[in-house]
Amino acid sequence: MAKGTGDAGNIVLKLWRPLAFQLISIIGEGGFNALYARSIYLTHATFPWLILADVPCAADVRFTDLKIRLFMCFSGLNYGEGSAT
């Protein structure tokens, strides 16, 4: 189970990144950010721990918070636990 815990975020990112690339080429960065924020909002109803502060525009950090939240959830930690800062 420990291996699956760390892999969950990576699997989700492997799905989101190509989707983001394809959608951004069609609807632009702002359009993708709106769809991404909406999908997180709708998913939050089922998974209350999944809420992101803001959807950043920078492509390299877009999914960082999502990956962290998935890792924390599957590790049984609360968001913010175990952080050095």
C-alpha cells in the first residue's frame, strides 16, 4: 500500500498534464484554468479534503497542490501536517 500511496499523485498528474496540453491548445490557458477550477469545485462535494486555494496560471506549478493533497489524503495525514515550514 505504501507504494500506491506515493503513486496516486503521479498517476493523476500523468492524466492531467496531457489533457491540459491538448485543451490549452484549443481553449487557451484561461479557459483551461476555468475548467480545472470547476472540476476541483465539483469534486470537492464528494471529496471535501480536495479544495485548492487558487488555480495558478504557471504550467509548472498548476498541479502541485493537487499532488500534495492526494499524497496527504492517501498517507492519512491532514494538509499541513509534517511540513517543515
